[in-house]
Amino acid sequence: MKSLKRRDFISFVFTCLYITKSLLIRILKRDDQLHLFRRLERCCTKQINCDCSIEFLRLCQIFNLIPTFAQVDKDKKSKWKESSETYRKNVLAKELKAKIKQTEALKCEINSIYDDIRRNCGLLRYTCIVRIIVNLRKKCYQDVMSVHTRKISKLLNMKVNVNEHILNISSYELSFFQKLVLCRGLRFAIPQRVSSIDLKASFEKAYWQLERHLNNDNSKELAAATLRSVALNYIQRKSSQPPKTLLTAVEQLKRRSDIVLTKPDKGSGVLIMDKTEYIRLLSEASVNDTNKFRSVPLERPKSRATGTYNYALAKWLDEKLKPLSLNQHTVTDIFDFINEVRELKINKGHILVSYDVSSQFTNVQLDETIAILTEKAFRDNWFNSMYNLNISKEDLTDLLNVSTKGQLFQFNGALYEQTDGVAMGSPLGPLLANVFMSSLEERLVLEGKLPDYYRRYVDDTLTIMPNITTATDFLHTLNHAHPSVSFTMEIEKDGMLPFLGTQLLNRAPQIETKVYVKPTNTGLLVHYQSYVDNRYKRNLLTTMLDRAYRLSSSWLYFSEECERLKNLFSRLDYPHHLINSAINTFINSRIADQQPLQVLGRLAKNDVTRVVIPFKDQDSANIIKTQLKDLSIKLQTTIQRLFVGRKIGQDLKECETKPQLVNQQCVVYQFKCNLCDTGSYVGFTRGHLYARVDSHKSTSSSVRKHYDNDHAGAVPEDLLSCFKVLKKCMNKFDCLVNEMLYIKQLTPSLNV
């Protein structure tokens, strides 16, 4: 009997897998059931066409492409430019809405047909029909999408070259949609799915920030009710769905473990390398230098620099000690420096020369620099008297050692410690580099070896020299000033020298200035179709114009830069009317007062309540802007909205293998009982998760009580396997807010 059932089952599976479409049609036709199959086939074909059309239209919207059916003839387009632009966008939007409605109706009809087939046909035929329809759908999707891909490629190639910003030196060949994802750079943002928990957490934290500024219960109630309403309305608003083809392309690139996607060392764009070559080059440039790095056991707990035990200390020391890192040769503001250069008188025949320090941060001698800094800090007891403190010189030395040494990082699965130099991510990096260079400069002044004009911005130095011989002699002097640093020199060419993003022009007896554009500059800034708040795009335009104005010594140079910016932003799909309006507004404001754009004084950090909001779409952003502005006026305080988009580079960046669960810190976690479905618990820990799990084994823990009361104390040996991380947090307050929201959402039974 069992063997018979087994043969029947094998026969059933064989029939389902190997029956052909033609054979199935003959069988269905014989039993008068073919009409159901044909109806299902037609509906599925229509649905695939609709789905592919939706993908096509969404791609057109994201990349600002106009398909043939939405185009306006050239005469009308030139005459009614803005109207035709609006018309084309409306046509796309309405067509997309119609296709979405049609595909929803087709889904309902297909489900109804499946129900009819299930009722009228046996299980075997139903299974065969489903398998064949699935294969038909796959083939239909490939055929239709290939047509739409050719259309997209044709429309896109009329505007831009998809390979322009992609440098692929790997052995992997990118598909069209992978190129489409990367062609606008790693900072291009596509529509994102917004987590309701993350959004609620942002508004919850904003309220607790805001509450400190509210003096009465009515204001607090108004703030709470308004923020709650804004958050819930924003969650309920439907966001734009990213095209599946782009998401698939991103996932395909993420799964490639043999390549690395990163930005070039100079300029912007996307660089694709084989991972083996990437690791080899990085190893040669960094961790293979045993004088500055040493390997440490991988089991040692590790964490990122931000939020580590010494990060806050490093920031505090940087703020207090910054005045000691400056001297009369240090440039602190580039625009003030440019104004100073324009006032200089340069003798005819003298030349402009710049000197650059090679790898300054990693070449700073830590012990020596800390000794110099502490000596300055306690000269006449300056540090204690300035900040009303009472610490010794040795105490400050210890604090600087703690905040700079022992920095850990992971590379290629191994853990390293930087033993000398300053870590690039440390807040004290620029400070110690400036202190080190200032000490060299002060010694050269005493020796009478510093030129009459010498200005330095971190590791870039500008001098005026009488001739090339003197410039070369000074380079020799710099390279012998200290064994750990080396300098390179660049002399003006044809009376021009690039320095700090500015082209210095030697027009003796004066120096003229204008914007310098590096040869490696690809002009890849925030694209207009990127899913970020339009406010950031307008501010980018204004900022670039202000920079051009302040770096240009004449209106001629400024107008030349304006023309370059027009072309640059036009290539980034910024509307011409927006570009021209920004330029005209800026020029009119400058003509009115002849002053550079005034940078608004920063409000004290505690005076501003910031709400970090995941960006959905511009309409939703505008609504929130109005609501928060009204609330600010009513409460007489400042509420600042910060919209954040999900950039492609965040998904594609090269990440080291994440630490095991036991090494996770500052997390909200969930416990689920392995012996029943009712025991669950949500909590948080700032320490290591494994330590928190151990504490749950104590008799006072809700988890242990659950096992004692419901399972006779049968606590599993591997209790850690019952825990999972819900959210990685930044600090304790972040943990508390997210824990509260997850408890409300999941309603765990053990949280009392």
C-alpha cells in the first residue's frame, strides 16, 4: 500500500514537472476547460505588460525622461516651455496612475480565474496550469522588459552617457540597469521605504528636546499633539515606489563579493575594482607599515570611533586646546585669506609657490606633539586659568594619550591598532597636525629661515619667492626640518597657481583670484532628480554662486564662473528657470549692497529643536514644513526639519564583516521563548548583548521567571539563540525611545 502511494506521488510530481503546454492544451480542450486557461493566459500577459509599463514610467520619472506619447512638438515646446514641461509630467503621472489601477483590477481577475480553475479542475491539472503560467509569465516579462530597456536606453542616450561617471577596472561587466543605478553617482537618492518606528522615534526625541524650552502645560500639550499628528499623517502618506529594476540591480551589486564600489580618490563618480586588487593596494598603502600599525586579536571587542569611550573626550579637548594650534601663519578662514592675498603687493619677477605635506595626519609624531601641546597649555598655567580648571600637566598628557592612542579598525577580517600618527576620524586630528606644523614654523622663524610671506591651511602652504632657486632651497629646508614629514612643491605656471580651490593669478604688483576647477572634477553634484528636499538643491545653487562671488576678484571672473555653473547644473537636470532665477536673485542682492553673502550666525545648539525625517516626496515635505513652521510660531521657538534620503552609496559601500551578535552594543533586543509561543520580552542594553543575556539567567529576571513558572526552570544552555537585535542605537536615550516604541508595537507578554 505504501509503495503504491509512493508510486502515485512520484507519478504526480513527474506529470507536474514534465507536462508540456501543448499536451496540457489538448487535455483541457478535450474536457472543455481550455477557456479557463486561455482567459488566465490573456490576463497574465496584460498584467505583465502593465507591470513593465509601470516600471518604465517610474524610470522615466526618476531620470526625467519623456517617452514619445508624452512629447510636445518642437514649435509648441519652444513657445510654451514651462507649460509643456508641466504637461509632460502630468501625462506621465496620469498614465502611471491608470496603469497601477489597471494592474490592481487584473490581479483581482486573475485570482478569480484561479479560483474557477481550482473548482473545475483536479489538483493535478491545477498544479500543471500554475507551473506553465509561471514559466509563461517569466518569458513574457523578459520579452516586454527587453523592449522597455531599449526604449529607456534610447531616451537616456539622447541626454547623457551612462558610462560618463563610471570607471570600471574590474573583470565584472555591468548590466544596463546596474549602469543606470550608478550613472548619477553614489550620492544619488532613490525613493525609500520609511520605517514607522524610525519616524516615530525621530518625533519622540524631538519632543523631549523641545520640552525644555516650554514653560507651561498648555504649550507642552500643544507641542505633543501637533508632533503626534504630523508624524501619523506623514506615516499614512503613500510614498513613491522605487522601480523594481533599480532595486534588483542594487541587490545584485550588493551580493557581488568579488568587486568593490567606491568613489575615486580624486573627483567624483563611481570606481569599480576587483576586491583582491583593492585589498592589495590598500594593504600596501596602510596596514603593511608596521611602524604605524599592528595587528591585534580579532576576538577583542571593537566599535566605531563615533560614540566610543574617548570620542567625547577628544571633542572636548579639541574645543579647549584649539587656540594653541594657531599662529600668525595659520589660515583659519579661506575667504579671509583670499581677501588678504588680493591686498598683497608682489614684486615683478617674484613667483607664487605652494608646499604640501605628504600624509600629514599619519606622519604626526604623537608623543612629541602631545609634549609640545601640554608645554604650551601650561605656560603661565594658561589652561587652568582660561577654563577655571585644576589639573596638572601630567593629567592633560594622560587625557591626550587616552583620546588619541589605541585606535582600532578592522580591515579584510583582521583587527589593527594604529600605534603612531593621528587617526583620520579623530576630532583631535587637525588640532595635533596644526600644533606639530606650528612648532616647526616657530623654530624656522627663530632660525630666520621662514619666507617673508608664508601662510598655511592645515597641510597646504602658500609662499612668495624671488626665484625658483630660493623656492627649491626652502623645500630642502622643510624636508630637513623633521624626519617624519616630507614636502612637495608646486611653482606657478604661466603666472597661475591653484591653491585651496582658488586660481591665484600673478599680475604683479597685484594678485588676482578666481575659482579653480581641478582636471579631475567631473561636475557630479546633487542631481535634480535625486530624492532629497528641493530646499537642499536650491541651497546648493546659492552656495556655489556665493563661493564663486567671494573667490572672484572681478566681475569678469564671476560671470565666467556663472556660465560654467549654468552648464554644470543644466547637465544635472536643474530647470533653466531655477538656475537663471537663482543667478539673477544673487546678482541683484550683491549689486544692492556689494557685500559677500552673509553667513547667518549659528544658533546655539540648545536653542534649536531638530527633527530628522526620512524623505518621502516633495509634497509631503512641504506639508511638514508648513506644520512645523506654524508650531514654531505658536511656541516662539525654532524647530528645524532635516530630511534625509537613502543614497545608493549607503547600500553599496564596502563593509567589513559585521561582528558576531555577542559583540553588539547599545541595542534594543527581543527575546522569544524556544519552548512556547507566549513568552516574549523587549529590552535594551548599552553593554555587550551576551552580558545582558547572562543577566537574564538570574532569578530576578522576567525571562528566568518565565522559564521557572511555565517550563519548570528548563532554561536552555544556548539562551543567546532566543535573542535577536531589533535596533542598533547611538546612545542610551535612543535606546529608551526605541524600546518604548517596540514594546508598544510588539506587546511582549513578559514586559510588566
